[in-house]
Amino acid sequence: IFQPSVTSSMKISTRALAYISILAGASSTAAAEKCLSGSFILEYEGDCDRETLVEVFNDQVFGPAKSSACDGVTAEEELVAQLAAAVPSTTIEEFCANIYKSQPEVPFTDILKKDENMTYEKAFFLGHSSLQEEVETTYESTDGSATSRLREDAASVNAFYQGDGSYSQVNMPPLENFEQCDANAVMCCWPKDRQAADNNGNCNRNTYSENCVDSNPGDNTDLCFVDLERGEASTGNSGDGLVAFPDDDEGAIHCHGLAWANDVDDSSARYKGNNLFFVSMYDHMYQRGYVENVPGAPMCGCVEQMPTVTRSDCTEIDATE
């Protein structure tokens, strides 16, 4: 899949780093050989890895406090010794992993605030929630005013993006769509545009009730075929076989994905829930009005569950920590 990058930014708090660093100064009786005594605190913003911690330790602790007792000892060797002597004893890698593990996660259900058992979110990622199936219309009111307005009905999506979606770690929804992503990638595909005046798709606001019922998204790929067995775990459909779309018979379709690293501490892996929210709910539904699913497949899922397409756009995480 060809994946041109579209980046999003978010700011994550790292105050836990300074707190855990204090614990590193509590020496055990079986202390490793170290040349500095006493406790220390490290404060900085950035990734937690060996190179960064050694640099910060050298600048804030080792360099200013270095004495003749540390002759011939490097900052990295002293930091390793200090962590080994801490209670409990730890390593740089374990130290960083514990920081990331201690970071609180925001439940995915906080976005739409429907229910705790994710019934609505399950329907959403299959393409069948009210946010996707309804279209703005003037036929439901006696005074001709519009109802089912996406910007109003999905206002909580925008509020979440302005808050926790950009400033906290959001967990991945515990749904079958995302349980076994062996390729570390998720893709969404939309065949419908339900929102006008956003410079995306061909929904026309002057004739919402007629022309936005089955309007098209911006076409960015060709749908090759749908393997009905791929998405069975999430869709619940028990069919098999292939539904092919030769010669661009599927019409306009838009696909967009996200991927993450094998390293669970990499920002792309830790914030994949944020990225899924951004791609599926904020950027494509709230901003563009892209909704529903390719028949026989979920709207979003591990790429192993999704239709075969010629290409997909992709969004990557640009995290400021």
C-alpha cells in the first residue's frame, strides 16, 4: 500500500519522569559500585531512552557533582550503577518502560459518551451507527429547519479532539476489529459523504435532502475485491468468497490508515488509540463527513480484515512529550 504521510501533533505530559527519578537515589545495601552519593531528580521533556537519559544525567547530576571519586567513570556507567543500587533495583530500559506503563489511559468510550460496553462504538466501526446512517435534512421539521446536522450531533468528537484526544493517551477500543493486527496497521474505507461545505466529497448543502443521501467521498483509491471471510470476526457475517470490482465498478471510495512500530514504547504504538480516533472520528467523519462501510467489510479494522485496495493514505503520530 502506498502511504503518503499526513502528520498530526499532540502534547503529552511527562511529569512522572521526575517523580520516578527521585526513587533512583534510594540506595540498597547491595549497591552496585557508584561514585556519587545521595538522591537526585531528573527533569526534562522528550523521549525516555538510554541516550537521552545519559545526556540529561550528565548535564544535571554527574557533571555538576563529579569529584575525584568518579575519575575514570563515565556518566552512563554511573547512571547504570545508580539505578542498579536503587530500591527496587532497575535498569535504564526498565526505568523508561515503567514510566510509559504508569501513564494513565483515557477510555475510548469517553469520546462519544454513549455506554461503557462499547455497543455504539462497535456499530460505528462497522459503519452502522446513527452518526453514519443519518443525513442532514429539512424534511423532518415543520418550519424547514435542518435536523441531523453532523457538526451538532458529533460535537463531542470535536470537544475530545481539543482536549484528551490531543493531550492524553487514548486506549485502543477492545473490539474484534483491532484485536489481531499482525501487520501493525489499521485501515478505514468510506463509500459515502454526508457533509457539505468542507471541500471534501460531493455532498451539496443546497440540496441536502436529495443529493447527500448517497453522495461520494473524495476518491483516492481503487477497490479491487472484498474477501468476505476476512472481516468475519468483527462483522459477524458468515459468508465466504470474493466480491470483485473490475474496471472501477465500485465508484468513488476513500481509504486512510495508520501504522505503529513493533516497540511497544514507541510513540506510534503508545498513541495508536489517539491516531485511530483522529483518522476515523475527527478527520474523516467530523471534518469531511465520510461515513459507512464497504459492504462485506468493517468500516475500520486491522488491514488483514479490510478490502484489498490499490493504495491508502496514512496518518502518523507527531508526539511532543
